[in-house]
Amino acid sequence: MRIISGKYGGRRFQPPAKMPHTRPTTDIAKGGLFNTLNNLLDFEDLKTLDLFGGTGSISYELVSRGATDLTLVEQDAKMYDYIRQNIKLLEETSTMKVVKKEVFKFLENCSQQYDFIFAGPPYALTSIDDLPLRIFEKELLRKDGIFVLEHTPRNQYEDHPNFFKIKNYGTTVFSFFQSSEP
């Protein structure tokens, strides 16, 4: 796993050998995602939320590009410890924090708003379709904030009122949603 661009561009991390509940976003898909985000966001000073943090790859890319307030949510103890270790290695303990909690429980109690939210849930998650509903019901995005949901082609979100773009990388699909609320 590597960071593609920014101040940590080219830096590599070795994820744990056994990650039964984690499916890291491929470099090709992550590169495509960030090429799209480059045209939609100014990464400097973003407040971000990374749901299903996994290896932390998306958030490392965000902090490398200038995001300054990053929260990752990961319930698996092994991956939680792995993310904490990498935050220390990057010396980003003042800008990045990881919360060890189940994502839907975190969302129930979350009252903050974010500029960018990313969710890369396990593809087999049966409640994946609830994620856009919860994000917008709880008004977790700031005005013009962006939410990206990673999923497989079997999930469709084009009818969601906040949906605005889709990017397909084979078995990895990113659906983009935007808040228009103040």
C-alpha cells in the first residue's frame, strides 16, 4: 500500500498479513478517485470522516494532500491498532484520530459536520444502502460537502436526491453525493 501524492507521496506501508474483514481500495481505483476529487475539492484544511477505515489508506492520502482534521472509524481491533500506529509514524497525531466503534453506532451519536465523507464498507454489508440515508438524515455534510460511497456494480444510487456522479473501476464503483444544505 502506498500514498500516491502530496507531502507523503510515494510512502509505503505494509498492512497486516491477515485482514479477514478488510478489503483495501486498489491503487488504480484510489488513483481514479483522487483524480476526480482533485476537481471537486480543495484538500487544504478539509474536515473529513472516513467510515470503515480499514487500512486507513484513503485518510493517509487526504492528510498527505493537506486535510487538517481527519476522523477514521474502524471497529476491528487489529486494523484500529494498525491505523493508530501509522498516524504516529506520519507524526499526524494532532490532525488524525481513529475511533474504535461500529460505524452505524458512531453515526447515531455523531453531530459534527464534515467537508468530505468517505465510506468503503465491506462489499457484503447488507445495510450498505442505509449509509447515504443516514449521512443525509443526520445532516453530516456541510454545504457543498461531498460524500463518496465505495461499492460494487450491484448497488445503484442514481435515484438518491443527493447523487451527482458515478465512477466505475470494474468491481469497484464510487458513487458521489453532495449536500446542498446550509
